Amino acid sequence: MEKFDLVVLGGGPAGYAAAMRGIDFGKRICLIEKDKVGGAGVYNGALSSKTLWELSNRVADVNDMIVSKGRTKFELSWEDVKKNLAEAIFERKFQYSAHIKLLQTETMNNLLHYERGHGKLLSKNEIQISHEGETKTIWGENIVLATGSRPRTLPEIEVDEETILTSDGIDNITDYPKSLVIVGAGVIGCEYATIFSNFGKTKVYIIDRQERILPFEDEDVSKLISKNLTDHGVVIHSNAKLERLQKIDGEVEYELSYPDGTHQVIRVEKALLSIGRIPNIEGLGMENAGVSMSKRGVHIGDDDTLTSVPNIYAVGDVSGRIALVNMGELEARHAVEKAFGNIPERLNYDNVCTIMFLNPEVASVGLNEQQCVEKNIPVKVVKIDYSLITRAIAMRKTQGFFKIIVTNDKEMRILGMRVVGAHASTAIQAVGLLIKLNMPIEVLSELIHPHPSIVEGIQECVRMLLNRSIFKSSVFKDKLACYSLVDGVKTPLERL
């Protein structure tokens, strides 16, 4: 039986990161993947959807400019869209495959062993690999479970990935749908609504059971994104309950009911289910190794990536925390460091930086306002409109805002930030670092940011809190705001 220091089940972003971190320690690694290395991070997930978003944004930007001048709208064929998407995926796929091949050479001491097949735990150290009717068993001193997740479906809706799809079926589309209904108004649902409405060839509907989309975010964020979707022709069914959704005569018919007792029936060409993801844990043989599930019984239970079995770790989507590529990779590296480096520090999720690819993009780190209210944390909040930021003016993209949340005391340590607008994702890393280091806002006020840049909005927010701002909130009351939030009560702070 071949023996390894580390066996990784799953070759997605988390599993791949675990294998590479193991190599850093000079350990002998076996990476097992039953399908495609890169997983949803490359195929039908982050890379593919963000490639579509980038393309659709360019189309929308061009049309916003030329249509206002009375010119004919620019159109990008779906064939060109698919070609761009295929090129992006191939580029990343080639990087993975070339990397793996080179790591398996004698020059690299054959530290990486790659197995194609399905891995199943036979015990806490033995793993069976099945591929094309053949099986073999290997032994691992440490094991990382990183098998990822798949789109969640509903038992009463038949998904064929042709007419009724999940994100896995986007690649099956042969042309822009004339109409599309999206079930679910969370991040991914709103991202796909943004993508298809940006291209301008599809009538998009979103079914939302809540009063507003993105219910986990503050109302000002949700309101701006909702307005832009509506302006691009998207119909948002708010407070709607999906009674049925079925394929009829090659199309999709869905029925909604509302709190006032009314019903609505609509026909569209295609439907997209965007109602979350579920972990791939079936057939892992966890019971053979004694690995326990979480209390909810949905994900693998873990304590700082370590499962109930001392040498087995769970990372990425199977651990049920934040289902993001960067977090899966971070958890994976942390698990390997625990296994071989014996590090005492625990993972901290307080400064996770995220991006929502909407219109405009939304970047976040730390707590938002409604979370502070729910946790009864007294805070100070400061906002600045994008229209006061020089770079935004130069880009002609003045829609959006910065919002920073700090502790309601003299130190004013940063608890969170939200940025809605162009280049939002470039503006959050420094704040994420300050949250991690628990440092006061004076640090940001003293930095010399490049000019003109979007990140200057952070500095102006901080200066407002310190009463040193260039623009005064008492003058630009519609573009600047500074207030305290205590027991859910908002009180304006006196500033020049």
C-alpha cells in the first residue's frame, strides 16, 4: 500500500491549495480529483461567472455611452461570449495541468502524486480510489476533505440544465434567452440578473421571498442595486412565494402568490435556480473513519478545520462556513499548517473581504449596520457619495458610496466597511488589515493615497470622523453623512 504524508480529496481551489501548502513543508502529497482540477472555481463558478460579468459590463458601458448619442446599440453575439468564456477557462485549466505535470517530475522530487478518481475513506488513514472500474487503496497520515459543493435544487422542480437550469447549466445555453426567471435574490441570483440584463438581450425576472433583494446587506446597498436592476428592465417579484415552476411546451411557466392573496402566472423561455449550494459529501465514507457531521447535519463538523478525527480536516464548502474561493484556500492552507506546523493561532473570519459582481460592484469587509443593530453594538457610521471622489468624476461613474463603521468611543476602531461603486474591490484590503490588527482610524488618515484614486474615499470618511474633512457634511448634507447608531436609534453627529 502506497503511503503519503497528506492525502487531499478534491482538486478544487481549496484542495489544490492544501496540496501546494503540503509541498511547501516538503511532504509527500496525493491529490485525488474525480472530475476536473479547479472545480467550481474554474468551471461553472467564480471564473466563468465573473468572465461573463466583465463582458456584460463592457457591453453595458458602451451602450450607455452611444445610445445617449442616438446611435444604434452595440451587440455582442452569444457565440463571441462563449468564445471569450472558453478562452478564459482554458487559460486557467492549462495553468493547472502544466503545474501538476511539472510538479510530478524528478526535479521536484516527485512530491506531488495526482490520482484521477473518486476517493472514499475506508478508515481514518485508508482511502480507496475508484476510477473506470478499477480500485486501489492508499494510506495517508493526514487527510484533507475538500470535495466542494454543487447547486441546490428543489424536489418539486425538474432541472434538465437546458430549459430549467442551475449555474452548472449556463454553458449549455446556445443563445441569449429571450426571457429568463431567476429563483433566488441572493448574491449569485443578482449577479446573473446583472449579467443578462447588461447584455440587453434578455427580459429578466427575479423571484424574491423577502421585501428586498440582498436581505443580508444594509438597505442602502440593496436599494441602489435594486434600482439599477429595475432601470435595466429587470422585474423583481418582491414578497413572492413560488407556488410552481414547470416546463410546458419547451418553455417555463411559473406561478407566484403574494401576501394579499393575489396570484400571478408568467411564461418565460428559461429558468435559473439560484438558491444556494450543498456540500459534496455523499460517498465519502465518513462513517468508516468516524468523522461527524455538524449539529445541523448539513456540513462536516469541524473545529478550526479539524474534524472529530484528529488527523482529518474539512475545508472549503464542505465545512459550511463562507463559501468563497479565497476562504476555501485560506482554510486549506491553515489545515495543512496545523497538521505539519502545529500553529496555535485560530482562523479569524472577522476581516473577510468579499466582492459582489453587481451593477455597480459591491465590496465588503467586517460588519454592516444591520449586523451591529442585531448584535446591539453601539457604533459610529460615516458615508461619502462617489460624486465627491475625483477619480469617480473622471471615470464618469459617480454612482455609489463608501460607508465605514467604527466603535462608538474615542478610539473609533474599524468594525466594517461597505463600498458600492466602480473599483469597489480595490478599496477594501487596507481596511481589512486594520480590522485584523485592531488599529485605530488615525492610521488611515495619515496615509498618502495615490491621486486620483477611488480609495481616497476611505480617507475622506476617516477625516469626517475626526472632524478634519475637506468637504463638510453640514454643507453637502445629501452627499455626506456622519451619525451614531445606538440601540437601533440613528443620531446625526455634529460636524463642521
